[in-house]
Amino acid sequence: MVRNISLGILLVAAAMLVWLAGANTSSADVNKLVEGCADCHGKDGVSTEPEIPTIAGFSAVYTIDSMVAYKAKERPCVETKYPDGPNKGKATDMCKLAGELSKGDIEALGEHYEGKKFVPAKQKFDAAKVQQGEKIHSASCEKCHEDGGTSAADDAGFLAGQWMPYLKRTFEQYAAGKRSQPEKMKPKMDKLSKDDIDALLNYYASLQ
């Protein structure tokens, strides 16, 4: 499984390099693209849906990397219903949506959302688990997800303040081998118990 995951990461990285080499941002009508993204991810990329991540403030590198992975179907294509907009109630998935975007579209979206402010989700959490979660993060996650997972410069998205149901699903995908992860991350994730992950999720949810 490790070999397959490593191969998946290499394929995504190679696809991203080819993608960026041919990107043409002038082809993208970013305002029109953002209107479509807002139907799920909310205005300015701030999601109000617990199962859908806030993407505002993500580094352009991370957003582009993510979209290339979806386009290549290297991430799970989870079916989701549009919570808003003209397609409200209709089902779609990120692989399908990314597949419709050009190189310039994806680059333009990355640059657009990098300039927006990440807004932590207002959500409930178990205060009794926060301290343990913080300890686990400091020991296992802080080197790559600095400042409690709040640094866009890590090119790893945001953990702090992200919707807990979305993060929980992502962690489950990692555990099941359905979503690739960096080689240095996998051994640490494999060591975490269900209680450890639950504590981490509550810690990140508490950072509002």
C-alpha cells in the first residue's frame, strides 16, 4: 500500500509540473469561475456547510495541487449536492468539476483564493479533548502544519478552524488508503488511535 501511495503522489506531482508549464491565466474569467465555486464553498471561499471545506486563504500552490489531483482522480471523488445556486440539490463531485477547468482556470482560482481571508468555522467541540489534541499536534503535526495548522505558507491548507466533519472524512480517507499522503506523514498518521484523531479534530475545531 505504501508503494501505491508513493506512486500516486509522484504521479500528481508530475501532472502538476506539466500543468503549470502550460498554464495561461488570461484564459480564465475568474469572476465567473468563482460564482460557480461559491455555490458550494460559500462567498469568498468561506464555507457554511460542515461537509465542505473553507478554501479562502489557501496558498495558490495548495489549491492548484488539489485541483490537479482531483482532475487526475488521485483523490476520492465524493458525490456532493449543491447547497446553493442554480444547481441547488443536484449532485456533483470535485473530480468532475476539476475536469471541466483549463490550466488557466485552475491557476486563476489558486491566485484568487490565496488573496481571501480564511474564516474559522463556528462549530461545537469537546473542550475536555482540546488539551490532548494540542499535545498530539505539537508532537506529530506541528513541523509541517505550523502555528496549530494556521499557516498558509505551509502549502498544506488549514487545519485550525476547518470544519470538523470535513476533516474527519479526510482522516478516514487517509486511514483507508483512499487518499494519498506524504511519506513522512503516513507513519505518524498510522500511529494515531481513534481517540487521538478525535482529540485532534476537537483541538482544530476549538481554534476559532
